[in-house]
Amino acid sequence: MNVKAVIVLILYLITTQPANAQGFAGLGSDASGFALPDPDYVLSFPADHGPHPEFRIEWWYLTATLRGDDGRDYGVQWTLFRSALAPNTQPPNTQPGWQSPQLWMGHAAVTTQNQHLLAERRARGGIGQAGVKTGVKTGPFEAWIDDWSMAGSNDLANLTLTARGPQFSYDLKLNATGPLVLHGAQGYSVKSTTGQASHYYSQPGYVVTGTLRLPEGPVQVTGHGWLDREWSSQPLAADQTGWDWFSLSFDDGAKMMGFRLRGQNPFTSATWINPDGTSLSLPDGALELVPLEFAQVAGRRIPIRWHVTLADRALKADVSALNPQAWMATSLPYWEGPVSVSGSHPGRGYLEMTGYD
């Protein structure tokens, strides 16, 4: 077995741990030796836009709801994951080449009403194939894996986004229209009744323009984007088998991030974002998520229409998948796709669902 195959196998084993034993994807397993989120930590930018190798896992996750010049709706996903084989016990950049314990994985997708096109990339840290850099000394922000890139200003206000797969590619420009939003208690986002947590913030206010290249040809698109940044070492409790995560942008300019973690002790959290960018974090139990309709997707029974209630903000809305078959058949499979919102706060958004067997 060659070295590359060994690396792929290790990454696969890390990201497919038994959900019922250690939380979904092993994210509830013991994190001894890794750093843990600190409720007293104050997020600092642009430094925290970059990697945190002392933590076991983190991601840079961009979704966009788009309208084409053909009048059709589209969704785009771009995600870069970093995970560590072992705690980082040395200063950054002192473990080059194959000695680096960092592993990288990228997911990209384009979703239409009838198609879900996706691609996956894997890389080893320390050899330049993937990474993230930011800060005055290192130049503009850049996150990349192979020829996929998210790059731009160090404040993440202006970015370009590129990715390609066997059946698609996209080139997009993103310009932020509001401030960063910190989830939970100033970016300390609790995930369970037993205290698991992450550091978590978003840029939910991008205006997006650019081009999708699909099997039918190129399409010019405009729309809205949402970037999530999150890092932790043990973000789930051992009994948490998966999550349902919503990022919703309403026609009146307000937005909401909300999630439900499923397990013996279900846990919810939500952040309400006002049109002016100010936000309110809401505790466990404030958000109610009720599945209304299911579909058979990749041999699984997946909820594709939800009723979402947030009484504190008078939100009563139905959320429906643009394409019920938006299944990410990657090393770690999950459902990910654009949604429409009707009811008290019409709009559009994205939905991610994991842990459905």
C-alpha cells in the first residue's frame, strides 16, 4: 500500500467512527491532549480566521443560495475541513512535510432542482497541498485544497471562491454587507447539557455574483452567501448521533442560525440576526424543529420539509428542500442543500443533516 493510500485510509477511519459509541463521526470521543474551547476566550481577528492546530477539528464552510440568469434557483457549497491525527505539541510551521499531523478534506457541490453535483478532495498537511493562511505578515486570507480556493481580504469582507468537479465548476465573488456574528456567548457555542462546546462565528451577509459551469453550459448567478467558522476538539456528547442545522435568510433582512443535536438528551441552539447585523443568542429549548415530510434518499429516510418555530422572534415557518436528493455521497455522507422558507418569515437558506442511517 502506498503512502497516499495509507493517508486516505487514516482519514476515512477518523471520519467514520461509530456514531452510537462516540457521537456522530467520532466527534464525541475523548479529546485528551487537545485544546478545549474556553468560555473566557475572546475571539481575535484576523488571527481566528486562520487555523487552530492545537484543536482536533475545524472547518471553513460557505453556502450560497443563487438565482441564475435562466430564472432557476441554485445552491452552492464549499467546505474545507482540518483534522489532526495527534495534538499539536510544537509551534506551527515546525513540522513540515509528512511529519505534520494535520489532515485536510474539501467538499464542493452545486444543487439544482433536479441535480446534485459534488466532489471531494483529500490532502495531508505540511506539503503545501492544502491549508489556510491569514494575517498581516502572511498576506491576504487564503484557504485552499489543490486548485480549490477561498481567498481575499483578511477581514473576509471580500472573497473569491472557486472549485471544480467532474461535472461542474464555479467562480464566485462575495462581498459582505454586515458584520461578523458570534454565536453563543461571544463565540463560545454550547452543544450539549453536559457542556461540550465549540468556538463558532459566521459571516452571514455576503452578496454573491459569478458563474456556474454545469453539464448544460455556463449560468450567470447572483444571490446570498453565508460563511461559518467553527473549531473544537470534542464538540459533541458521546450519545449525540447527528444534527439538523439551518441557516435562513429572510426577505425582510433578518437571519437565523439554528441547530438540533439528536441523542438521548436532545439539544437546540439558535442565533437571531437583525437586519442591522446585531444578534441575539437563544438557549436550549427556544428553537423547535418538527419534520413534516420525509423522502427516501440513498436508502435512508430523510426529513425534507420542516416546521421551524422560534417563539421569541414570532417565527413560524415551513422549510422545504429545493432538491430532496441533495445527498453528499462523500467519505462521511450527509445531506446538504438549499431550502425555501414560507410562513411568517419567507426567504431562502441552507440545511445540513447528519447521522441518518
